[in-house]
Amino acid sequence: MRVFGIDCGTEITGFGVVDSDDSGPLTRIVCKTSGAIRLAKSKSLPERLAEVYCSLSAELERWQPEVVAIEEVFYSVNAKSALKLGQVRGVALLAAAQRRLPVAEYAPLSIKSSVVGYGLAKKEQVQFMVARLLDLPELPQPADAADALAIAICHLHTAQTLAFQEGRR
């Protein structure tokens, strides 16, 4: 299974692609790519949203995932920031929907618990565990790309657990 993870942000939107490799005795998770879409503050919000949409669309076309995993909206003290983040999420969801890709959404606590084992883990802990789980030679940079990989890993863990549970019934 190939999963495209997206960590939405108003300044940097991270993305990451992972595959599950079932060819050996143990299932491995393999990193195919990760990166970040850096948005210029000097551009208007519509221009930045268009850039996120076009960039994610190009990456989805390039990597041909089976599913897109994205972080759920979290509640913020600053309503204006939450609204802008929601708009970025909207164009990310649109990019996936236009390719008729299923979308799985995960709460931040679930993502961190799945990858680190602790729902309140710090960004550095997420980066470290993502590097370990994917056997990367160095920490994924920027942290937003590591978060996107963590979201994709969370989806693979969830899918494997559900498949295992269904097999036991």
C-alpha cells in the first residue's frame, strides 16, 4: 500500500510518501519521498492556496498513492489561524478528491501515539522516531515533512491493525 501523508500549514505544508513492503517475513515501511511546500508570506492567501493545490496535485500525480492521510483539524485558541489552516486543508482535500483518492483523517494525538507511543510527543521526538521507523540515515527535514511521514505511518499502522482484526473474526 502506498500512502501520501500531508501535514497542512499556512507557511509550510509537508508531504511524505511511504510504502508497506510485505515481501519479507516482517512488513517494512519504506520512505519513497518527503518534502515541503514553502509559502511566501508576501503572496496573498488565494495565491498561497493555489500554490498548495498545484504542488500537491503534481506530487499526487507523480507518486500515484492508493490513499491520502491528513491530520484532522485541531482546535486553536486563535480563530483566525484555525480558519486559515482549514483553508489549506480544504485545498489538500480537493487535490485528493479530484484524483478520486480515499482520504483518512487522524487526530494529532493518534498520530503521535502511533509513531512515538506518546500522544504529547514533541516535534523532535516525532522526527527521531520517523527516521528510526523508516531506517533513514538522518532526521527528515523540515519537521513538517517528518510530520507528513508520521501521518502516513499512522495510516499504515491503523490499516494493518484493522486487517489483522478482520482476519481474526
